[in-house]
Amino acid sequence: SMTYHSGFVTVIGRPNVGKSTLMNAFLKQKVAAVSPRPQTTRRKQLGILTEPDGQIIFIDTPGIHKPISKLGEFMNSDAYDAVLDADVLLWLVDGTDHPTEEDWLIASRLVSIHNLPPTLLCVNKIDVISSKDQTARLKEYQDLLPNAIMRSLSALRGAGRDDLLAELFSMLPEGEAYYDEEQITDLYERDIAVDLIRESALMMLDEEIPHAMAVRIDEYKDRSEDMSYIAATLFVERESQKGIVIGKAGDMIKKIGAYARQQIEELVGHKVYLELRVKVSENWRNDPNALKRFGYIQQK
């Protein structure tokens, strides 16, 4: 029987180097959210890829670039944990540009880590620059982290992508899958989006609707590298509350949506198209099924 390899690949890279393009290409689709292992709660799980001969759990490091104010300081220490817990590091950089200050920052942090996991330094979009400049550019990146294994690829066009994936699998330890094949994580941003939408509603509505509101994300799709589409439903307990949340001529729901969208955009670092609707789900706070649906009770 063939050997099965499974493990955690932490993906590092400053914003806009093509991480989501690469992940979407690797994962091909996004399915239901996985409840992460307890010690990885605040980590950004990008997705789980299950192939006949192995499983990769991709993890992002939200705090290794500039800390996102929204999520506060713990994200930074969390990023280090994500690095140390990884079986393999995949550091994605943009080949069309010289190493930036953020790349230097990442490098200096990685260099300072004892027992750094094996690292693949992957230069993306290298095909865009002339072939005479490619060698020099690869060297600039190699100099950042001399022990890294250098690779180049085009996340968008697919050149080098399959080889990279095969290499990642081969670098993982032998062992059982961590998750059921059916479970492929969704963006961790979904959970945060729920909180931000709810926070926005409670803020705009002041005391009128206390906590009798739940938010469910119905759809979360990356339409492109710089635009996500989110559809969400706000659940209230009574018809009268629904009227308040929608507001006169829909002005309240517009306000809630505008503020929430701005908060989510700040978090994800790109444009978001947010569509909200309001539904009545009577007495949902006392309904275990509703609580489960809205994520208040962990599904076993």
C-alpha cells in the first residue's frame, strides 16, 4: 500500500502576493467550516486538501505582517505558534518586485526562530519578468533565507503548481489523515464576519434589539483576488424586531451593512460586497437546533 502523508503547511507572505489564488487553485472548492483543534482556534485555516495519498492542512499566519488592529496583539504570538507548529513552511513572495520591507521583516523573524521547520520559499509571478532578470531576482530572495528551498511558480497560470504540491506532500510526515475527507475548511474570515456584522447591528440599533439577534453567513465567495461576495441573514425573534432592523425604507439595514462592510474590508484587506437580509426565527435562543445552526453550540 502506498504511504500516506499528512500534516500542517503554514503559508506565509505579505498581502497580495497571490496566496488566495494559490489556495483556490490547490483546493478547487471550499466546503463547510471545520471546527479547528482547540489550540488552533484563532489561526486562520485556509483549507484542507485531501488526496488519495495524503492530506495537507493549510494554515495562514494572520499576524506576521502588520498586526491587524481588529484582532489585536494575540494574532502576533499566534503567528509564531503557526510557524512553529508547521510541518512545512510555504513562504510566498512576489517575483515582479524586489524584496520589500515586509519581506525583510518576515525573513528576520524566521531567521531568529530555533528549529525552523523546512521552508519552501516560493517566488510567484516569476514568468512576468524577463528571463535575464529571473536569476538575479531569485538570488535576492534566496539571500533573505539561505536555508530555504527555492522554487518559482505562477499561481495564476498554473506553471509549477502541481510540482509544488507534490513536493509539499513529499515533505510531510507519514501518518493518518487529521480530518474526514468531506471536511474542507472554509475561510476563517466567515467567523469573524459573523461577529462584525452582529457588532455593527448592535451598535446601530443601540438598545432596541438586545441580544436577540443571530447572524448566519449564507454565502462567502472570493470573486477575485481583491473582491469577496458575502450574503448573510440576520435572525431576530419577533416580527416587530424585524421592522426595526430593516428601518424606514430599509435605511437601518443599509447603515448596518455599510458599517459591517467597512469593518470586514479592513480585516480582509480588500473589497467586499455584502448583502444582508432579515428573518424571524421565533424564540431561537431557546432552540438547540437554532443555536447549533448559528454556531453558538459546537457541532460534534
